[in-house]
Amino acid sequence: MLKFDVKKKQGLARTGVIHTPHGDIKTPAFVGAATRATVKALTMKEMRELGSQAILANTYHLLLAPGTDLIKDAGGFAEFTSWHGPSFTDSGGFQIFSLPDVKITENGAKFKSHINGDKFEMTPESSMQAQWAIGADIHMAFDHLAKSENRKDMLEAMERTHAWLKRCVKEHEKLEKAYLAAGKPEQFLYAVVQGGTFNDLRAESANFCASMDVDGYGIGGVFTAEGMAEMLQTVCPILPENKPRHLLGMGQEPIDLFVGAENGCDTFDCVGPTRMARNGSLYTLDGRINIKNAKFTNDFTPLMGDCDCELCQNYTKAYLHHLFKTDEITAKVLASIHNERFVVNVVDKIRESIENGTFEDYKNEFLKRYYQK
């Protein structure tokens, strides 16, 4: 089993350490979203330097390109990407079930590549095979995320997710024996809790997932911060305390980090920080700004004077504004470094505040300043 040590608790919030074959993750931790085996606009060296402890790739996207067998032939995810720290793979279920032509059966999902129209079928077994081939430390079980918030649809998707989880566990155990016999590093499986906005379904899903022989839990289908808090307060007390919980694809607002941590989540991922950065939207302690706005044309101050990222330490708002207005690639790089560093740093401070018993003070101080407008 994946080793997870809980260090300090403050209500549902906790700190801990997840021990993986590629290193430890001090929790809570923000996990960089390396969807196609890269965090957009950033190198793995830059991710390490800005303090990222782990990254998460997407099985759907890697299945389409370059192909999971190629990654396996390259020596696995760490060798292929030069990211030698802890890593996760999402099953890609969210992307698959968001496709317009997906056909869902009890066996799995049939779909076409959004790149060239090639036909694929993803089953619990093939998802596990693909994720073991990729070789990340932690996998997410193949789950059905319903497009609809209709209760009947959500119930059906949840029950299918549970049936598929049994098959994922069986295939995972089979592959584990084969890979370990071949001298490959151990890999671990998380169940995914579903149920949408229906707390009774969330509780049922959490109880089912808790009964399975898995290493941790992903929590999917997150919505608003308010809805997230209520849902996590239902789910997390049901899940075993000695296993880690990952909040899948959380929102891009900083408040979501606080809501996730204070309600018992250990790791989080989101594409939001770099996606916003590429569009010129940057986090500051006083809220988000759009660096493309004309008022920054002659602003020769740093974006944030108390930020240690490459952008804030070496460049001005006027320079970054210029890069965006002239459509320079460097604009996206510097902005992405800042946003990713900002979020990693916030979660690091959340972890520190839980450790020293000042979480509520830090949360209130941060949110009051950030959302003062």
C-alpha cells in the first residue's frame, strides 16, 4: 500500500507526507497540471525551481499522442519527461465523457480522437494498462462523470463508476504483479468518488470507495466553492484517515485551495493558473489583474514586490504588458511561472499554517485582501 503519514490535524484539515517511489509529497500540496506530459509554457526544470512537488498528466491526451506504448518504450514517464519527482495520471474520463460523440456502455466508452478522428475504446482494463504503461506513481480509476446534473443520470453514472472500480482494482493487481516481477517501480491506485451535487449519493460513493482495496481517493465533479465545501464535509469524514485524498480539477480561484485544505483534501490539481496566465490574467495578493490593460503601459514596478518568482524578481509590469501586446512567447512563459509559483506558495503557506495552528488567521487575512474589491 501507498504509505501516507498524517502529521498534524486542525479540524478536517491536516498535514502529512505521501511517500512515492519518486520522492515524498508534503501535504497539502498543489500538483501542476501537465496534461500532455508538460505544464504548458514551462519546462520541468522551471517547475522544480518554482517549488512544485508533483505533476499530473492526462491518460486520454497521452493515449492520443504520443501513445502510451511509446512512453513505456522511453523508460516510463520520468525518463520521457525528465520529471523525476512524484507524478499522477488522471484516467481522462472527464475529457472522454465531454466529447460530443462518445458512446457509453457497461463495458466502457467508445470515442473518436479530437485530433484526427481515430476510433478508440476505453475500458477499466485498458485504462489501467495505459496508466501502468505511462508509469506515473499514482493512477486514478476510470470513472464515469455524468454530463447532466439530473439525479437519475448522476445515480447511473455513480453506479457505473463503482462497477468499473471493481474491474480497475482487479486489473491493477494483475498488472502490479507483472510489473514488479519485471523489476519496475511500484504504482498505486486511487478510487474516484462521484455523486455530483447530491450529498446522499456522495456519501454512498465515498462509502463504496472506502470499502475497496485502493491506495487513496480522487474526488471529482467539483463545482462552486460553496458546493465544494458542503460536498467535502460529507465525503472526507467517510474516507479512511490513513489514505490520501486528491481534489480533481478544482476551480481556479484561490478560495478553492482554502476550502479544499480545510475540509480534508491533501493534494489538488488545476489547469487554471497557467491557462489564465497565457491570457494575461495574473494572481496578486490584492486580486487578479489583466496585464494587457493600458494602465500598465508605463508601470515600472514589479507585479508583486514580495514574490520570489523570476517575473517579479527581474521584470516590471510595463515589460510584461509589452510582451503580451506584441504577442511574444516569453509573455506566456513569465506569466505562467508567476501564476504557478503563486498557487504553489499559497498552498505551502496553508500547510505551514495548519502545522502551527494559525490556519484560520492565514485564511481570513489572505481572502480579505485578495477579494477586497
